Amino acid sequence: MSTPIAYFVAVSAMLFAIGTVGVLIRKNALVIFMSVELQLNAVNLTLVAFSRMHGNLSGQVLAFFSMVVAAAEVVVGLAIIVTVYRRRRSASVDDLTVLRG
Amino acid sequence: MLDLVWLIPLLPLVGAAAGLLLGRRLGKAAGWLATGLVGLGFVLAVATLLDLLGLPADQRVHVADLFDWISVGTFSVDVALRVDPLSITMTLVVTGVGALIHLYAIGYMDRDPRFGTFFAYLNLFVFFMLMLVLADNYLLLYVGWEGVGLCSYLLIGFWFERPSASSAAKKAFVTTRIGDAAMLLGIVLIWLHVGSLDFGAVFGRGASELTEGTATAIALLLLAGAIGKSAQLPLHVWLPDAMEGPTPVSALIHAATMVTAGVYLVVRSHVLFELSGTALTVVLVVGLVSALYAALASIGQFDLKRALAYSTMSQIGFMFFATGMRFYTGAMLLLVCHAFYKALLFLTAGNVLHGLHDETDMRRMGGLRADMPLSAAWFTIGALSLAGIPPLAGFFAKDQIVGFAATSGREVAWVLASLGAFLSALYIARPLFLTFFGRRRGEEHAHEAPAPMQAPLAVLAFLTVVGGLILGLTAEGGRLARFLEPVVGAVEDGEAALSDAALISISIVLAVAAVAVAFWVWASGRVDWEAFPQRQPELAGWLANAFYLNTLYAWLVQVPGKAFGRALTVVDDRVIDGVVNEFAEDVVEASGVAPRIQRGYVRSYALAFLLGAVALLLFLGLRA
């Protein structure tokens, strides 16, 4: 007897919502970054869950892909944040308004 | 040697490549290299001629098939060279006279900073000219045809720092291009109706399949190309202006070889022209009218080179005239002899220009024979030959053509041609007397050209003296006529109302009379010819401006062209630019609003992103 799919989707939706709110309301770039990771993993969870439900491995393989990409993205993203912090002594995204029209 | 004929055009091509790539490093050697390669080509051409003469007369055709060039569906063209009496005659003229003119140019162009480039262009010209005459199909001929046009453009505009030279070059290019476009259409027509462009197929199988109407269309289109290249009416306006080029170029391209390509084309395609009687008549009329027109125009010129240019046009008119009467061997004899004496005349004119520091106005010359005895001798030989004084080459060639008009029963044409012959003698004796005889009008002392420039002239003068005797003693039995017979057929025999002796006498009397008149008017000092333009401004204006055809063309082409251009400018400024400018202004205005959206806060971007994603999902969800 397996756990019904609805639980997985519900957890995933909650994680995604937390991540989204985090991205929207936090100021620290690092925290925003972590929230993005939360969103990514919420999606990974649905991928794996649906993959299991359909008995099809594609979803799980895709989850691995997205983890690898996320890892690569973290490397670049963190490097940017560290560089920005070194130059400005701040990781607050509200200070980064150079592109204001 | 017949299979190695491709070496003949290859040599000048190598020379052109070497000259263009290493021109500066070669220095003066560039001239000798170019001359040597063309001279070697002449030696090979003589060897080919000997091989050809070793064959029986009816087998003197050899096609050297080099490689497949284009092969698309049923359309296939080879790069193939045709060696037959006609093409080898042209090859000998191009390489022989060409080598002499190259040799002359070494001295003439001595001080030019672009010495190597000049010889590269000359060699390139010889290459294309050889491709033109040796090609075995119309497409390859067309390549050569356009190639010589390109070289003509490059060489007329060789001193492009002078605006007159560069515009003359453009004029020559554009004017001949009108004819070339028609010629290309003719070639397409040939392919459509015969299915092949090879001379063998077109003149053999193809000729029997063509209807008279098609043949007329093809022949007239080809003729348009020939008229453009050979500077006949009405596409002649470029030739006098082409004299802006260096004199060796005028001698080689605009007198001896390229401008006679039209004659070659018509003679080569005579089978097509004969299928259509109309086309032959057109050739005859165009030739005769051009000959008379240019003769009159030449008499009105005071620029030495322009006078010679109109005389070239007139002589080529005689060649067309002969071709139109189906007297192909006569046309070819005149072509060859004309190459000798016109090259001689032009190069001697080059000596005069060289000696007088580029003075070309004959009103400031006169009496130069004292300073330049050798040049005076060369010019006299050339001029008397063109005038038709026996036994010089021009006498035989021209007399046979005029005589043929009588023996073939064309009385009106004969009278007009005789008039043309008289005018020819008059217009060529005029620069002779104005330049070398009479009273000295310029102050400057002229210096005679150095020996290296005189040597080629001596050879050309020798050829002018003996060329007619060797090649064309009589119309039917001359060596050249007999040699060309397998290609163009035997000369038709006919009976004239007058005996041959009478015809020849008339011809000689006319020539002598014309020279005498010219001497009386321009050298005896008894006629005040310098006052003529004041006394007869109308007539002098018509002659000097060649009947204002240039002005007429300017009115017909330039004025509507400029008006059209101005109209287009308005469209461009108001409509096309207007739309773009209006659009640009709108964008600028809109961009005043757009920046306000860019707040610079990451979270506002993220929110927009989220709302967008939600909206998209809703949209997709509701649609499903």
C-alpha cells in the first residue's frame, strides 16, 4: 500500500509556496538563493512522485538532471553573490538597483 | 601542337597573375616578362599554324576539349578550344601585334608608377581575347567577350586620377554592356532552339533546325553585341572617349584587336546570319552607315587620337559592310591589315604624344617631321596604307571590299563605299599633314622616341608594306582567302558593269585625289583651315561633335535618368526614410514610459515573473 500521490503533491506545493514567498519578501541574496533552491526541489519532488505513479523512469532521470544543473547554477550564483558582497559589503538585493530605468 | 593550343592563352594568364601578385617586386622585369610570354604565345601560334597547314584543307579543324565546365541536366558546356583557319588567323594577330605593342609599351610606360599593373592588365586582356577567338562554344566566347570588356575598362581608366579617364572607362563599360546583354539573350535563344552552344552543333545540326524567324532573332541579338564591342552605330559613343587610356592600350584594344571582335563574331556565326537574309542586310547597312558617319566625324576632330578613333570605327564599318555582303574573307583581310597599320598609326601617335609631353591637339603640332623623321615615316606608311595607296596593305583590303560591292551587283552600295573610301583617305591624310607637315604651330621642341619604341614600329611598318601583297593579292585567290575558305566558303564570283581594271583604277584615283586634296587644304598653307570653324560654325560643329549623337543620347538617357533619380530621391527621403524616422520617434517616445517599469528591485521582478507564470498557467488551464 503506497502513499497516495496527493500527499506528495501537497508537500511539494507547500515547499514551492514557501520558496516563492521567500524569494519575494527576503532581502538577503543568500536567503533568496536558498528559497530558489527550495522551489527547485519542490519541482523535483513532483517529478519523482509522478514518475513513481506512472512507473516511468523518465521523471526520476529528469530530477537528476535538474539537480546537476542546480549544482552548477549554485556555483555560479554563489560566486556572483560573493563578488557582489566583496565590492559592496552588503548582500541585500535592495542595494542592487543599478538597472533602475 | 594542335592539342597543346591551350598553352597559348595560358601564357598571358600566367603573366597577368605574376604581374598582379609580384608587380612591384618585378620592377621593369614585369614588362619584359609580359612581352616575352605574349611573344612565346605567338611562336606557339605559328607552330599551330604550321601543323594546321600540314593537314588537307577540308580537315583543318581541331577541337581541343580541355574539361567539362558546366553540366546540368541536358545543358552541358565544355571548355574546349577550336583551332581552325579563322581562329588561328585571329590568334596570330592578337599575339603577334599584341607582342609588338607590349614591347612598345615598355618604353612608353617607362616612368609610370604602376608599370607592373599595366602589363598585368595587358596580359589579362590578351588572355581573354585569346579565349574569345579560340572558344569552341558561345558561352566560352562570351566569357572572353566580357573579359576583354573588363580589361578595356581597367585600361581606359588606367590613369583614373583624371576624372575624364575614369568616366570614359565607365562609359565604355556601360555602353558595350547594352550590346552584351542582347548578345547573352541571343546565346540563350541558341540554346533553347538548338540545345547546344558548341559551334559544331550550332552550325551543323542546329542550322537545319532553325526557322528563318528564329535565325533572324538570334543573328540580330548577336549583332547587337558585335555593334557594342566594335563601336558601330548606334553604340559607338564610347570609342572616341576611350582614347583617355594610355596610347598602347588604344593601339592594342581600341584599334587592332578587341574592337574587331564584333567582326570575328559575325564571321564566325555567318551560318546563322545567312539563314536570315534580313540580318545580313542589317550588318551591311550598319557597316556602311558607320563607315561614312565616322569618316565625316574624323575629319572634324582636332585631337589626334580621337581622329584615329573615328577612323577605326570607320574601318570596322567597312569590315561589317564586307561581312554583310557575305565577303567574309575580305572582311578578315581588312581586319588583319587594319591591325597592322592602325597599330602602327596609334603607336606613332604615341611617339608624338611622348615627344610633345602629352599634347594631343593637332592645332598645336605641325611640321614635326623635322624633329621626328622616323615617326613621320611610320605615320606616312600607315596613313597611305589606310588611304588605299598601292601596294600597301590597306589598298588591297579596301579595294577588294569596294570592288566586291560592284561585282556582286550592289551599285548603290558601291557608290557609297567609294565615297567612304575617298573620305577615309581624306580623314587619314589630314592628321598626317596636320601633324608632320606644314607650318610649325607649337613652340615646344619635340624629341624623337628612343630605339626600343621604334623597333616594334619598324616591324609593323614592314607588315603594312608587305601584308597585302603576301596575304591578299586578289579577292578570290589571295592567300588569306584560300586559307579561310574551309571555314567561310569561297568568294562568290560576279560580273560588274565595269571591268576589274576600271574598278581598281577608280579606287586608286579616288585615294590619290583625296590625299592631294588633304595636302592642299592642310599642308600647302594656301587654305586657312584654322579659320574654318569661325566661317562655318554650323558645319564645323556638326563634324567636331560627331553629329551631336552624344548630346542626343544625353538628352534621351541622362535627362530622364536624372529626373527619375530625383523622383526616387523624394520617395526615399519622404516615404522610406519617413516611415523609419516616424517609427524611431515613436520608439523614443515610448521609451520615456518603459524605464519606469524597471524599478531595480529584485523582488518586483520576481513578483512580475510569478504573476506572469500564474497568468500563463491559468490561461492554459482554462483553455484545456
